[in-house]
Amino acid sequence: MSEPLLRIEGLRTVFRTSGGDVPAVDGVSLEVHRGKTLGIVGESGCGKSVLSLSVMRLVAHPGRIAAGRVMLGQRDLASLSMAEMRQVRGRDIAMIFQEPMTSLNPVHSVGFQITEAIRAHDPRASNAELRNRGIEALKRVRIPSPERRFDEYPHQLSGGMRQRVMIAMALACSPKLLIADEPTTALDVTVQAQILDLLRELQAETGMAIILITHDLGVIAEMTDEVAVMYSGKVVERTNARALFEDPQHPYTLGLLGSIPRLDEDRENLLAIRGTVPPPFNLPPGCRFNPRCPFAIDSCRAEIPPLRSIIPGHEVACIRAPVEASVAA
Amino acid sequence: MSVLLEVENLAKHYPVRKGAILARQVGLVRAVDGVSFTLNRGETLALVGESGCGKSTTARLVLRLIEPTTGAVKFKGTDITTLDGATLKGFRRNAQIVFQDPYASLNPRYTVGQTISEPMEVHNIGDAASRRARVEELLKLVGLAPYHAQRYGHEFSGGQRQRIGIARALAVEPDLVVCDEPVSALDVSIQAQVVNLLRDLQRRLGLAYLFIAHDLAVVKHVADRIAVMYLGRIVEIGEKRALFSNPRHPYTRALLAAIPHPDPSRKGRVTPLGGDVPSPMNIPPGCRFHTRCPYAQDICRQQDPVLKDGVACHLADQLPPAGVDFAGGLAPNAAKRLALYAEAAARS
């Protein structure tokens, strides 16, 4: 495969607490390729949002990147100054968030906010040019009557429209990479389908890469090429989207698949994962999933299993995988 | 099966006023606009729909937490919309609710024991000692431990808090539990735990659930019958299996088709429904779904369809068979390993 657009290497993001540094992202390595979508899936507290904020260098105090590199081409974003990073945000990498209402400024018009990134990266653009480019951006995300919407305020728009405006803002400077953090979680299911459809179309038009963060395996199946499953700050399984559903390996992935009710089968009981996610300041020894894992043995508690290649292109951080071989033995 | 709850032509309209002193009415939000259904003992009826369809308002009307504009709610044959005093309190003992947000619905100053025993105190059930014993029994019933009674709500995770909310609802041995999006705020692995618990409790205690949800996959798992709501009305109601295998209303079809399916081979096969839900202050004339319906004709723009044989659509009998296909299921390797997972989980 060609050189990746973005390569995350051994990224570790910690939060300082009175009890010492607590890792939210703990040694994550991932690649994102041009024109492709990388999905990151996991539950609350797995570190997926902190990971994306780390790439954008938006982790706020007391959090900081403690180790690792975020390579965009030849540049390591983790070592850029804030001024240099501002040149990257919006132009090279843009981000959209879960809650389109709180991410938009209620006192500025839609048009003002959309053109903000253009003004920042191209301060000499005239007002007429800004308006044209802003309306163009609204057209691109299929907003009806964009000339009128340009002068409206966020409260005048529906949830789906607001998320379209967010996407228009993010794409205003044609970034190479879009990070979408739970972009449809707050939306109704028919509106979610519209937004996912739009993201797919825009990706086909522009060739941008997408990092899609979600807790929803349905959205993963619908949207992504490659997938990383995260648990407690670590990637526990990494493969292409097809293999994740057809050949799931990590017990946590299995538990997630078993927990979602499916429309296409009838099961008496859902296969719930017992227990809860461990707090990052009190992680269990060894594999972090071991207290919840039905396949755990003593060696699972002894050391943290590294990601290993189980078949080419499919990595899993579990000494018991594939589970059928371990159970039979 | 005997009928527990009968809802007849229920409506809740909120006037919209403008002006501070001489306020005048400038509009009417028709949140619930003529809803009828029945619920049998021991049965689960799910009300599903998107934001603003009136499902939560309907739930609150059924419990008379808010007063209806018109319509009747008959519980065991008695219209509860006219009850007051002791008779209303008697109804409240029989009908309880579990709320969506387990973080907001527990009093932070109460211990778990106080939270669970409060409904028993309100209804003068037992003495202090027997209530304490009942709290312990309830905690065990929902999968918590008796010593949790001394702790406070904030010490628990979301899933555990929802178990506490369920224990509180069950404390007075109700026949009806209204579950208002009980798992929507929870992570998927925890969602499954709570869904399994609700089903298990229903089987053991013979509870009837009115289950409010927006997630059709969860609903498919818990419900016996499903009512699909759109802009304050039920547009389709039916037995779960029939509704999923042969959805008749175009909105039901669109809802089913829009669910992202955990199977990459069907990636991008669905054309999503266009547009947004209209405002309940400005409901379209005729069929309220016609502005988004791909099949809409003149009759749909003029005449409001009535709910007949479980569906409110002029064209229900003329539509092509529903294109939603749920064949597939888990891939063989996934199914094999999930079975091993379940086996290992049962052993340990």
C-alpha cells in the first residue's frame, strides 16, 4: 500500500492527577490512508476521543502528549509549536464533533462561521469572495437555499442542518483528513442516514481521508475501510472492516458484537459483557480486559499482551486468540 | 390475555403564547394528537419514533404525570384521567416509571436504600424493618448486593444506577412499568445487561411494559408489539414479527432501512429519507408524513388517513413489498466464537 497520509506511532496521552499521571491513550499506533476511512470503535472511556484530540493537539491541561509521534507526511504534529499547529488545523486536518448545537457559536451567523477558516488561512480574501465561497460550501453539503441559510443563525436550523453546517465549515479549506467524532450520535436515525450518505459522497468527490470515531458497530460497517477497536486506552484489534465482522478475534470485540441486538436474528438473551470498564487510575494488571473476559487465564493477568499479527493485515492484542484453538487446547 | 391498559384518542396540545402581560395565543403545539392503543397484562408494547414524535409525552400522559387535553386512559377498566386523592394514589402504586437518564433521576442526597424504600413509605407499605428486608431483596433481584443500600447514587456506574432505578420502580409491586428510553444513555455492553434484566424480571413478575425507544434493534429484542409514532400519531401498530417482516407504512420502512446494519457487505445500499420532521406547531395537512413520503399522491396531501388494520396510510395496500431484507445474520466465524464466548461466560 502507498505511503499513509497520517501515521500515529506509540502515542501516549496522559492526564496529571494528584495520584500521578493517568494514561487515557496508552501506546497507540495507527495509519490513515488517502481517500480511506479509518473507524475507531469503543465504549465510553476507551480513549477514542482523547486520541482524536491528540492528533489535533487540542488536549487541554492537565492532559498532555507524553510520548509518541503523529506523522503527517514528514512533519511530526506532536512536536509543532501552537502557531505552526494553527496552520495545520482547518487546512490539513479538520474536525467535526458529536453535538452540532454546542459546537456552533449561537451569536454569529452561519456564514460568518463558515468563512472563519477561510479568513484565517487566506486573510486577503474580499467580502464578496468570502460570501461566494461560503455559499459554495453550503451547496456542497446539500443545504437547500444556501443564499438564505448563509445569513441565518444556528438556532434557526434543525439538528441535521447544523451538522451539515459543521461539515461545510470543516471542509471549507479542503482538508486532506477529516476527523469525525461521533458525528451522528445526537441525530435521529433517518437524519443519521442522510449525514453518513453525505460524508461518503464528499469523500468520493474530494478524496479526503476520514477518521470516524463511534461506539456504533452498525456505523462502522456502513462507513469504514479499516477499523481499530479500543479498550482502556489501547488498540486491542486492528483489521479491515470486513474481517472485523467476519473473523472477529479479540474477546472484547466478540463481547461488543454479542451485545448489540440485531435485526437479522432472534436471540433469547443478548450476550452482555459482564462488569464495567476499569477506571484509568486503577487498571488491572496484565491485559486490561481480563477481569471481564470469559477466556482469561493466569498468564492474561501477568503481562500486557502486545498487538500481534494473527493473519496478514489483522492484528490482535490477545494471547488466547483465536479462541477456538485456546479453548480446545 | 386480559387488557391492563386502554388508551383512547389521547391528545396533549400546548398553547404557544406571545407577549408578557396581554399574552395572546399564537400557535398550538400538538405534541400528542389522537393516540389509541391497548396493553395486555405481562406484555411489552414499544412506542418508537424520532425526536418530537410524542412518544415520551404519551408515556407521561399514561401515568398522568401531565394532564391530557382530551382522551381517556383506562387502567384495569377505570379512567385514570378523572381520579384524584386516594384513588389516584392507588393507581400510582400500580404504575411506575424508569427514566432515561440514570444520572439525573436519582436524588444525590439519598442512599440507595432510601431511594428504593421511598415509594414504600409513600404508600405506607410495611414497617421500617420489613422495608429494609424488601430493599435487600430488590437489590438482589436487579443484580446488586445488599450492602449497596448504604451507598449513594454517585458511587455507581450508569448501568448500576439504571438497576437502582428499576429496583425503585419495582418496590411497590406494580403491574405496569413505563420504561422511557431506559438503555439509551448506556454503553452497548451495559445496554445488553439491562435489556436482559428487564426481560428476566418481566418473566418472573408478570410485568407489563410500555417501552419508549428510538432504537428499533433494541425494540425488536424486548417488545411483543410495536407502535410507530410520527408527529403525535401512531402510523403503524402491530405484532413485532409482522411489523419487521412486512412493514406497511412508508415511514416504518424508512426507519427500518435507516438503521446502520453491522454487516459491511450491505454498505451504502439504502437511499435515506429526505428532509426533516416538520414542527409539531405546523403539522402538514392531509397525511402528516406526505412531505417526506416517496409515494405521496394528491389524496395524501388532502385527507388525513385513519389507523385501520394497524396502519394509517392511504396507499398501504398498493405499495410494493418492503425492500428491507434482514437475511444474513452473523458470519460463521463470528457465530462460532460468540457461542464459545457465551459458553465460557456461563461456566465462569
